[in-house]
Amino acid sequence: MNKSAQTRKTILDEAILMASKTGLQALTIGKLSAAVGMSKSGLFAHFKSKEQLQLDLLKQVAKFFKEDVITPSMQVPRGEARIRVLGQNLIKWDDSKFMPGGCMLHTSSIEFDDRPGPVRDFLVFNQSYWIDFIAQAASIAMEEGHFSADLDTQLFAFEFHAILQSHHFSSHLLNDPQAKIRGIRMVENLIIHSRK
């Protein structure tokens, strides 16, 4: 990795940490430049605008999400086992140390749900991809004979996605020490409910 790429990574890592605590809108080039010990103009050279910083931050988080949640699930057998691992990885992801405020794809979706523009467009694309991925995983579980042949895969994806929201609320707002256990139990209950 060259020096410019390393500097950019350092900036984005700090930006993720900061925005996870305060929200994407509260993150400014001024605050970020002070945190990483750079001038505003030096940081601006990497991102050009606050909106570009927000987009690049979310793209980096989405890359980490794929590496931490999706890719490991592809190493286990298709069907029910893969969905179980996806759920476990998702709960673990929401408690990642590099995002102390929880999943930034989730929190930013709430923050930008009524703000038209490129950031919202990226979040819609990313969340739609994730929901489609879950629905496809459920379809594969049906093909494998693990899930009922008449399972509504879109409803399954809707309910699976709601597990992250429930976990996030319990873990990050209520500081419930049982949030992780309950989140994993929700995944298991959804799997059981989806079987033949």
C-alpha cells in the first residue's frame, strides 16, 4: 500500500470511528482533520467534499460488512447452516469495536431515509442488495429441502433484517446484556419457523 492509500485508510478508519458515535451528518472535514492531525486542505485533497467523505466512508463500511458478514458465511454449507452463520455474523458485526455506535449502514439508513441525494442512493442500493442476498439464501435453503417449499422469501428477508434492528436497539440504546443472546435466538426461531 502506497503512502497516499495508507493516509486515506487512516482517515477513513478515524472517520468511521467518529461518525459511528455522532452520526454521518455531524462528521465534518474540520473535526476529522483535527482528529487525524492534518490540515483541512490536506484532508480535502483526499475527499473534495463532505458528501464524498460520507460516500467513501459508507463504501468502506460496506466492504468491511462483506468481509465480516457475507464472505465467511459462504464457507459453510448452503441452506440453513449458511443462514445461521449469517445471523451470528450480523449480530457480531453490530457490536464491532471499530464502530462503537453499531452498524453504520443501519444507523445511516435511519439518518438519511428522508434526505434525497447520492448518500441515500448508495444506502438504498446497499440495503437492497443485502435484503436480496438474504432472500436468495432462503431460496437456496428451500432448494436444499431445509425450508418449506411455500416459504415467502421476501417476508423471511424482512424478518431477518429486523433482527439487526432489534439487536441494535437493545444493545446500543438500552445496553441490554442479553441483546446478543436474544438476537441469536431470534435467528434460530426464524430458522425453525421456516422449516417444513
